[in-house]
Amino acid sequence: MHRRQPTRNRMGWTSNQLNTLSQLFVDACRPGALPVLDLGAAYGVASLAALARGAKVIANDLDAAHLAELGEREGLTLLPGRFPQELDLPANSLSAVHASNVLHFLTGEELTLGAAKIAEWLGPGGRLYVHAGTPYQAPFARFIPEYEKRAAAGELWPGYVPDTRAISSHRKLGQIPRAIHLLDAQVLTRVFLAAGFEIERVWTHRRHDLPKSLHCDGREGVALIAHRS
Ligand SMILES: C[S@@+](CC[C@H](N)C(=O)[O-])C[C@H]1O[C@@H](n2cnc3c(N)ncnc32)[C@H](O)[C@@H]1O
């Protein structure tokens, strides 16, 4: 049965079921390849599925207590720390990076640095799987006209909101940090193209396990699949 689990550090929720993007990442995992990195893994929904496919997995999270729940497992390395500032891995040491529902907690500057680090860690052909929240979620509806104005004006980070209390009075606002960086296909494409990726697919959708209270118009999430050229 599907179950949502709040994060310990009020960084949104995770799930015991893979979302569509995470499933595509897991499907591509295989034994014998270079390790994969799961950024913002929380309790490891994607890390565990990747391990089950025979991948070697490096699970990262800001909150070491999330990762501790995974315990010791063959093929699993736990790597607590804040991405991108606190993470350093050897160049060309990974076959894939998965970042589901974590990049919207980064500033534009952190996203740019993070994309460059991911590009360095992935060998040529290494693959990237990203999922993030967009402004098209019911609690942020008031912000949509402002976001669209900023995007039309060509602002670099049109979805950055320094204090969500200024744009929403949703009762669960306390479950996410004050600042949020709602992302879109244009921003993700620009950031990862600039870091040396070829974009394979980028799309908006409503993930199947999104609570009804967040439903807006079917574009609540943005997903991107790319590879290092
Ligand atoms: C909404 S949960 C997503 C968990 C899982 N990836 C999923 O898709 O269900 C976000 C997780 O990212 C972690 N996180 C937030 N900012 C981070 C950062 N800068 N570096 C590493 N982890 C971070 C949080 O601690 C939290 O566990």
C-alpha cells in the first residue's frame, strides 16, 4: 500500500513507492556498472530499489538520521552531507545520479555548482534523473502569475521564493523550509545544458501519489533525464 512519510527535518515528504522518474532511474540500474548516487535519498525508497537491481549505491542526505534507517547493506555507501557544498567525489566515478524532490531546496547558485559537480562525477555517457516541484501546485497558486511574469521577462530563477509565507497560507507550510525554489523545464534544461549535459527528455506531470490537496493543473512536477556528453 502507498504510504507517505514526512522527513525528520521538515524537508517535505517521501514515499514508500517509486515515482515515475525514480522508476526510470531504477530500471536503468544494473550490476557491474559504476556506482549510482542518490541525492536527498531520505529513507532510501530509490536507493533500496536500485540496490535490489544489483547496482552499487551511494545514498546521500542532509540528515544523517534518515540514512541511518537504511542500516548497513552490501553495495550501499551512506554519504550524509549538504549537496553540493559538502559533497566531493572522484571525477568519472559514477554511472548515474538520481535527484528526486531535492533540487527545489537549492538556490540558483547551488544548482549551478551542483550541476557542475554532477557533470564531473559522471563519466561521459553517465546519466542524470531529476524530479522537482513546480509553481503549479495548489498551495502556491497565488504565486503563479508572478512566476509567469518573471519567466516571461527572462529572469534566471523565476521560481525562487525566499519566504513561502508571503505566497501561501497552506496549513502544512511548516513541513517545508521557508525558502523554496520551484523549478520548471526551462530552468532545469538551461542549468544542465550549461554543465555539459545532453537533455533526453524533460516533461511536467502530476505524480500518481501526489496528495489531492496539492493538485493544480497537471503540471505539479517536472522531470528531466539527461546524459553527460
Ligand atoms: C522531499 S524528500 C525526497 C526524498 C526522496 N528522494 C523521494 O523522492 O521521495 C527531500 C530530502 O532531501 C534532503 N535534502 C534537502 N536538501 C538537501 C541538500 N542540500 N543535500 C542533501 N540532501 C538534502 C532532505 O533531508 C530530505 O530527506
